[in-house]
Amino acid sequence: MTATIERGSATASVKPTADAPAKPAPPRRRGGFLRSSNGKKAVMAVTGALMVLFLVGHMVGNLKSFFGAESFNSYAAFLRTVGEPILPYRTLLTLIEVGLVVTVGLHMWSAISLARRARKARPVRYAARRKSRASGYAVHTMRYGGVVIVLFVVYHLLDLTFGAVNPAGAGSTPYERLVEGFAPSRWWITLFYVLAVVMVGLHLRHGLWSAFQTLGLAGRRSYRSLKATATGLSALLVVGFLAVPVAVVIGVIK
């Protein structure tokens, strides 16, 4: 007794029956590009660049205190009167401050979102800790240093901008608040300022280097130069910001 096998019958595709339920399409995520990892990294890069520009401008303004009270007070008055008479008093400065708050908020949101996404993607930790360039002090600086920076910014505004906690009072000139704020008798305030500025420098150095890596610029040939650029810019900002309080403490600015 023999059996015949039709050619191709073993590999023929089987059509689904009419009663078989159709496979549902995967749900689309709302938010589009901003909900993706690349979108969050882009937000972090743009907001980081804006904050760097602000820090550079703020540092240059602070250094005017070395030219005397008149120069520094004129600079402070310019920030509050720029745009007049078209704009009311302090309008542009207020817009800059609001924009800076939004920028910092978006920067923190993108950083926290990326950290949570990375944690969900790897819910089980490695049995052995793997060392990498992004680990160690840099990660702790980005995490805990950000909290120190936020607390410092709040106190810095209350002290030197609004004069609420400054010994010179709110009715004093910006130069008087600067000198009284970093007086030798308030050494703990100066120490807190130094700590916060160093944290900003470490945060900036790691952030710049991460941005270079994200953009694909950190190749073998450009590795050292970009590393030096991130370190040099961060060090320049740290030295520029610390020069003023140190000068007040030693009596150069008085």
C-alpha cells in the first residue's frame, strides 16, 4: 500500500479562519518625541546649554565688583532697567528669571525621567559591580549635587537678590549686599557658597562630557581635546565665581 504526498503541501501557509480574533495593534505612546529617550536627552542638552550661557553671563557680571561699587551697582541697575521706557521696570529681568526656573525644571524633569527609564530597563542589578566612566563620583555628583545646587540658588536669591536674609537689608545697594553677604564673620555662608560652586563645576564637567558622548563627538581623535574642553570650561566658571567671595574675605573687595 502506497501513499502519495502532494508537492508543497507540507510548506503551504495556513490561512486564519474567519472566527480567529485579529491581533490588536500595539498602543501608541502619547507625547511623541518628548516621551522618547532621545527627546529627553535633547531637552537636557538644550536646557543645559542655556544654563551654561546664563552662568557665563552671571560670572562676567559678578567680576565687575572688582572695579568698585559704582561699576557693580550700574551693572545691577542696567539689568533692572533694560528695555525702558518700552518695557516696565524689571520686566526683562523677571522674564529671564522665569525662563531660568522653567529651564531648570525641564532639565531636572528630563534627568529624572531618564534615570527612571534606565532603572526600569534593568530592574535586577548586576551580581558584580561594573566600573565605567559614568560611575563613581560623577553619578553621585549629578544626583546629590543637584539638590545642593537647588538649595543654594534659593538661598542665594534671598540673600543677594532680594536681601531678605542679608545683614545689609533689602534697601541696600547690590554692592553693599555683596560685601556684607561674604563678610568674614559669615564664614559659613562663604563655605556653603564654595561647596555649591564646586558642585556646579563637577556637575557641568560631567554634563558637558555626557553631551559630547551623546552627540557622537567623543571619538578616539577628539577624546582628549573634548575632555580638556569640558574640564577647562568648568574650572574657568568655578574660579570666576569663587574669585568674588574670596576677594571679599581677604579685603580686596570692601
